[in-house]
Amino acid sequence: MPFHAPDSLGTLLETAVSTRSSSLGRVVHAYVIRTLANHVPSTLSNYLINMYSKLDLPNPAQLVLQLTPVRSRTVVSWTALISGLVQNGHFTSAFLHFTNMRLECISPNDFTFPCLFKASSALHIPVTGKQLHALALKSGQIHDVFVGCSAFDMYSKTGLKDDADKMFDEMPERNLATWNAYISNAVLGGRPKNAIDAFINLRRTGGEPDLITFCAFLNACSDCLLLQLGRQLHGFLVRSGFDGNVSVCNGLVDFYGKCNEVGLAKAVFDGIIDKNDVSWCSMLAVYVQNYEEENGCRMFLTARREGVEPKDFMISSVLSACARIAGLELGRSVHAVAVKACVEGNIFVGSALVDMYGKCGSIEDAEIAFNKMPERNLVCWNAIIGGYAHQGHADMALSSFEEMTSMRCEAVPNYVTLVCVLSACSRAGAVEKGMEIFYSMTLKYGIKPGAEHYACVVDLLGRAGLVDRAYEIIKEMPMRPTISVWGALLNACRVYGKPELGRIAADNLFKLDPNDSGNHVLLSNMFAATGRWEEADLVRKEMKDVGIKKGAGCSWISVKNRIHIFQAKDTSHERNTEIQAMLTKLREEMKAAGYIPDTNFALYDVEEEEKMTEVGHHSEKIALAFGLIAIPPGVPIRITKNLRICGDCHSAFKFISGIVGREVIVRDNNRFHRFWDGYCSCSDYW
């Protein structure tokens, strides 16, 4: 075999690193041992150490270093090993070998320090970082632009903002990497305005930003919702020729989405020639963030047709869209895609699955997804507790909360957790338990009660008939009561016949949301129920005078991947004859079972149907009749309604569930109602 010069062998070893080919590297090493066993040049040893460490083979790298004579070990040898260890996440080992290097009286150079500062950041040990800073200062290398930038980045990532700012101000020279580090860390540290100021200073000093700068600046504009400034940057990108870069375009899609400019985000997305998976994920997230869930689901299906491989972020985003629109069938399909893509065990996908099944009314599937998760974070716990609470399983919600806060679990409750728990207490009628949790929030969990917590407490007391006490809680609130707070009080006044207090709640609701017809109708129905017809008519007249119109109520049901939508007295469906026959059959069977239609419930209805004298053809009843003829026996019937289910329909559904032996789940705009064997999960409070 012909002899190869050390430089040629070194080139081969660099090729092994660039191609991630450990087999090539080992072949070259074997050739070196065979031909140069008696005298391996130190430069070639350095190449070998670098190759093994960069390919994440630390043991061979250390062995080569140990076999290198002490007199031949240089800072290059040690730095090759340290940099490879840091690159592959072996931070503690990197510091161990740095200590060994110092024991041999070898001083670090301008390549060693950046690696060690990065290790300090990753291990989050600023004390060691400060020691390295002192060593770099002593050796005079801190003024090197790369060393200084690494030290600044270390201080930023370990939370020492003041030290980071001082380090940045004292830098004699700043390159683009330094500015990028400052801007990126300012965004990550929650100081987007500092990032924007730094970008402007960079431009004033004649600096030319790159892709990293642009993406970080867009994130800063997104965090501050600075639409105009972001649009100015968009114009600058077009002039500079960066508007064709896919990474920059993805950043623009994300920016416009967070600024609620869905149309502009879609325009940028459509203009991307070579879309990658991030492009599709970003646009899907834009739709979900802006409550365009149906478009988000369509985007996911389009991405699948285009051959885009779904990642964890894309799947979790579309699952969130399915949760909001109660798209259980699509959600199950996405779950299958997650299993096929081997991301079902991902903590974000798992949490999204629990949330989706909980919000789609399938708590059993939510439990299965929850129990299968290899690890659970706070989002997952909140999802399962919230799912139990919304579907009336208050005892299970409280039990999960107790398990979560036990010594076995490391999750710490947050603001959302306590909203879910208080909501569960409200639905369970657990007044004492709920008030105990509410009053111990700050002391026990360090969470100051917010408007959502107060709304739950008002609902808790109102459901228990303690309406006056609920009003006292509202008057004690440290912040302005919200729509949810006054709405909970108004509903309690309706149920327990407190028209005077109800009028106070309604007046406040009118001020906060004057165009919501539901509040006016609720107040009118409350007066009518107590026989105060003149006041009820006056509320209706006020609605007409200010031009408030009620939206039509509708119910929809999904059968074989098709959504069927119904309104009151709807006869337009292709299977209308069968639907009407089923309605007639149900009325006869309910009558035989003792059901009497109560047209007075029309007073409480919050749909257009309230003016009808017949309550037998409400949209939810038609949807249920269609479900009974279209969905096979044994399969739960799931109905979604854009307004509250009316009182007569609620009573009828209890009868029907017992008569036909079917489980019926209704998700209205307030909560889930799960009917089975003549009962409802809401305990008849809606």
C-alpha cells in the first residue's frame, strides 16, 4: 500500500467528519497505525481526536489523546476533544478534560473558551461561566470578538441579564454574530423592545443583517404585535432579495398570524416556492391561533395530499383545531396519523390528544391517551382535569387534582389548573371544597385569583342557591368583573328567581357587551318566569329599539365524515321523511313514558325558536332524530349546538336516552350534556 502524507490523511479524516462516516475514519486510523506506528505526527493525532469526538465517539478520542506523548499534546489536541464533547452534549466531560488540560499547564485559546462558555450555558452554571470569564480576562482573550460573544451569550442564557448587558457594552468590537446573540437572547428573555432597538442600532452602524437577524427581529415584532414595523421589515426584505428565502418567509407567516393578519400570512405562504414542513406547520398554526379551525383542518389535509410528513407540532396544532370544533372523527384520524408517524408518545401530541378527546365528549378516550403517556406535563394534567370538569365528572376531576398535587407527581398547579378545579367544584356542588381551594390559592400555590377564578366561584355559589353571597364576592373583587362573572350571576338569578339582582347583573352585561342578544333574552325570560310580563316585554322592546338581532340557532351532527346542519323546523334534509317519522315515533313513546311537552320552556330558550308555540321541532331534536336513523345502534350520538340547549329539549333528551337505550352527548355553547338512561351529567343545571 503506498504511503500517504499526513496532510492527505488529515483531509480524509475531515471528509469522514463531514460525511458522518465513522467507518471511513476507522479505516484511515488503521492505516495510520500500520504505517506510522512508531511516529504519529501530532497534527495527525489532532485530526484523529477531532474526528472521533465530532462523530460522538468519545472513548476512542480520549484513547488517542492518552496515547499521544505529553510533550506532543497541545491546546489544539485538547480543544479538539472538548469541542466535540460539547457539540454532542457531553458538557460535564468537557469540563473534566478542561481541568486535565490545565493540570498539564496548557492555556486555553480563542477556540477553547467559546466551547466552554457554551457548556456553562447548557448546564446553567453561571459560577463556572464567571470563572471562565476571569480566566479569559487574565489571558487577554476576552477582547476577541468570538470569545466575548460567547461570554455574553452565556450570561444571557444563565439569567444574568445585568452582567450580559455590561459585557455587551464593554465589547471593543462587535460582529454580526454578537448582534444576533444580543437580539435573539433579548427575544428569548422577554425583552422584545430591546431586540428592536438593537436591530435599529445595527443598521445605524452600517451592519448588514442576515437570516438569523431577520428571523429574530420578526419574533420581536410578533411578541409586541408591532404590525407596521413588521411590514416595514417585509418591505426591506423584498428590496434586499431575502423575500425568497423559505426561513424568512416562514417567519413572516408566523408574524402576520400573531398580528391577526390571516390574509397577509396566506399571501406570503402562497408565494413560497419551495415550501418545507415548517411552512405548512406555520400556516396551520396561524389558522388555529385566529380561530379559523376549519381552514386549519383543510390545511392539514392539503399538506397530507402534498406528501408532507406530519411532525409533532403539526399534529398537535390540528388536534387543537379538532378540539374547538368538536371534530371527533377527524381527531381520531389524526390520532391514527400520529401513531403511524411514531409521535403519539410525544408529550405535546399526547397532551393535545387528551385535550381533543375531552373537548369532543369522549372522556374514555381521553383517559386512555392520558394513561398511555410515558411522561406527563402540566398541560396534560390540565387537559384531563378540564375534560372531567366539562363533562360533569367532578369527582374524577378533583381526584386527578389530588393525584397531581401529591408527592408522587412533580407537576405544580398553575392559573389554568385552578380554573378547571374550581369549575369541577361548581358542577359537583362542592361549595366547601371549592371555597377552601379558592381562599388557599395564594398561600398554598402562590397564584393570585383572577377574573376566571372569580367567575367559577360565583357560578359555584349560584348553583348552590347562594346568590346573595355570590353577589358579595363580586363586590369584593380586586379587579373589574368580567362578562363571565356577571353572566354566572345572571344565570343563577334566572334559576332561583332573583329578578332584582338579575337586573343588576344584566345592566353590567349590557355595558360590557351591548350587542349580545343572549343576555337580553335571558333577562326577559327571567322576568317572564316570575310573572313580570311588562318588564319582560320592555326588555324585548329595548332589543328592537337598539337594533339587536338574534342569530339563528342550529345544531349539527357528524356522520361518516360529513357534517349535517339543522335549524328549527328544518325540512330540507334529503332524509327528511325518515326524520319526521322518527320524531313522530319518539313523541308517541315519550308520551307513553309520561313526558308532557312544556311550551313554557320556550320562555327560557335562547334561540330564534323561542317565539314558536311548538317545541317539538327544535334543531337539536331534529339532529337527534337523524342520528337515531343514521348512526348504528350502540354508538353514542354526538350533537353540537351553537347556543344553549333549551329546557324542553333537555327534558326530552333524558326521556329519549332511556327509551332508545342510547347515549346522547350534546355540546352546547356552555358545556357538555351527557344523557344516558334518563339522566344528564349536568344535574339539570344549565
